[in-house]
Amino acid sequence: MAIIVYGINHSTAPVEIREKLSFSEPIAKATIKHLVSKKILKEAVLLSTCNRTEVYGVVEDRANLNGQISRQFQLVKNIQENISEELFYQKNEQNAVSHLFRVASSLDSMIVGDAQILGQTKQAYIWATEAETSDSLLNRLFHSAFRTAKRVRSETKIGEGSTSVGLVAVNLAQKLFRDFVGKKVVLVGAGKMGQQVIRQLSNFDSLEIFILNRTPAKAEELANRVNGQALLFDQLHRALMFADIVITSTSAGKHVLTPDMVKNAMFQRKNRPLFFIDIAVPRNIDPRIKEIYNTYLFDIDDLQNIVKKNMGKRKKEIPKAEKILAEEVDRFMQWYRSRNTIYTIRQLQEHFDSLRKEEIRRSKKHFKDEELADIDKFSKSLMKKFLHSPIMRLKTCPETEVVCRRCTIKE
């Protein structure tokens, strides 16, 4: 038997292919049940995210797979056009183990240090246990992957530093205000990036959120989603009076906030600090605003530069993470190889026990009946001592299953 992983990811297939092979929970469970019931795989776990679709499996003979998994994917998803087999990859044995550990530890993610992938991997495993397609081998493999990911997160800084514009904006605001109790945030416009930031900020119950948009219905819709309040766009001047954080994300193509507007607002608010985040391109806020006392302005380039810096810090942690991975892969493979030698050890014990019994049978005429029990006990003890060294050698043998089976006494 062999461990395999078969699938596609963001490195091998474009999004238009990956989205066709995205699996919901019921379809994922039905797929792995079919793979196991049809004896294509003995065990199976299907991991499906926006960046990858992979089946981890145990197979009797990996040479017999011959594209069966990809055909099953396309059949279940009712994909009419043929998806090239070249987009799929298959990794076997130690390479498959290493791949799963890298995935769970976020080293194979589009964003290194991604916090979501471990939870997604755990969910895939839960689906498999519920579908009863995961047995002893994949159970051990996935729990080892979870332990590896936990070590990587706790023993390195690979998950530190925000890598999304939304989180970076929130972190900057937190540094300025320390806490958000009683603070008010105003979103001007409802662009995609602005919504991303406001969603992050909506996690803080102490914040009051206000949405301004030239289309009132859009402002109302977004306000309802983030438990905020919609304002008319012409109330922007008034909003500057009470706001602590202003986020601009309109498609106006020009400055909607000018130095004169902000100066007037700062005078009215007695120079209380005002934090601006301009995510629009072209910019919505005149950059000269940052020259006004107690105003803080960050545009999209500022935020993306912080993201790049954080990504650089994470990448420096990769060698530490790789070292942990190597240790854990070696640990798993030692167990896996010892498992594969059980057959050899059993065969060795059975062969010598048959020799022992045959010698006792041939020699029983030389002993009294009451002595035979002691001879049987003595011969068993002696056999165990003789076999102890070769059995221990087999259990720690670094060779593959194929080579280990050559060590058998009798085929």
C-alpha cells in the first residue's frame, strides 16, 4: 500500500479551472465515498479551497490509478470539456506526506503564513471521518500534519504581521487609538477594498460605523451587513466633525476631501486626531492633508508597502519552518516504515516457531511427558532471544518496504 496525493492548486491551474473543481461538503463526501467503494482508493480525504482541490489517499498499487481520480472529479462536477491531465499532480509516499505537512503549515499557500488553511484541512479530515473514508493510516497522517502545523505556528513567526490591506489598516488604526471604545468610523464610497477594511473593523463591537455613498441604497445595504448606519453623501462635511477614522473608496476619479474641508473640520473638532485611509485609485484624498496638524493619512501604496514588508518577514521564517517539517516528516516516515515491516516480522516469527515445534516433535521420544512443557517454555524463550536483534533491526530499517521484504526468511 502507498500514500498518495492527487490534485491541482494555484501553481498548476488557473482560477477558471480551479473554480470548476470546487467541492461543497455533500459533494466532497459523495466523491470520496465513491472512490473508496469502487476500490480506486482504500482511504480518502478531499481538501477543497479556493486555491486547491486535492485528494489524499491510500492505494494498493498507485500505477493502477491511471487518471481515475481526475475522471471522477469531472464526472461528479458534470464538466463537459476535457481538463488536461497535465494540470494535475500526483505525489507519492514521502513526497505526499511532505506535501500535506507543507499545506497544513501554510508553506504551500499563495500567502505564506495563511491562518485559514489549517482550519480548512481539519474540516476536510472531519468530512472524511464522517463519510467513513479515513482509516488508521490517514488518521495518523492528518493528526501528524496538525501537530506539525501547530509547531510551525508556535515555534516560528511565520503567522505574524498582517498580509491583507484590510488587516493592515485596522492595525494602523489600533496603534493610533490604542482601543476603539467610543470611536466612530466613516466609510466614503463602497468600493471592494473599502468594504474589506470596514468588514475587519466591524469585528470591534465598540466601534460605531457610518456609510456614505452617492447611491443611498448601496449605503443602506452595506450598513445593514456591518451593523452600521447609512448617511447621505452630502453629509460628508458633518461626518468629518465626529469621525475618528475616515476611509475613502469611491470611483469619483478626483479628490472628494480637500485640505480646506479638513482644516475647517479640525478647527470645529478642536484638533482632535483624525485618521484617514485612502484606498481609492485615483486617490480620493488630497495628499496635502497630511500636513495638517493631528491628521494621519495612508493611501493604498502605504498599506501595500506594509503588506510587502510583513511578507518579507514571514519569508525569513521559512527556513525554521522547513526544519520543523523535515523533523516531523522523518518522524512519521519512521512509524510508516515500521508499520510496513510488521508482515516481515510476523513471517520471521512464524517461520522460526514452526522450526521450534518441529524439533520438539522430532525429539519428544527422548523426554518424559512432564518434561515437554518445560522444554516448550524454554525453546520459546530462547527463540525470542535469538530473534530480538534481527526484529529490532527490521523495525529501524531505513530502507523502503520493497527492500525490507527481501529480508524475509521464506517467501
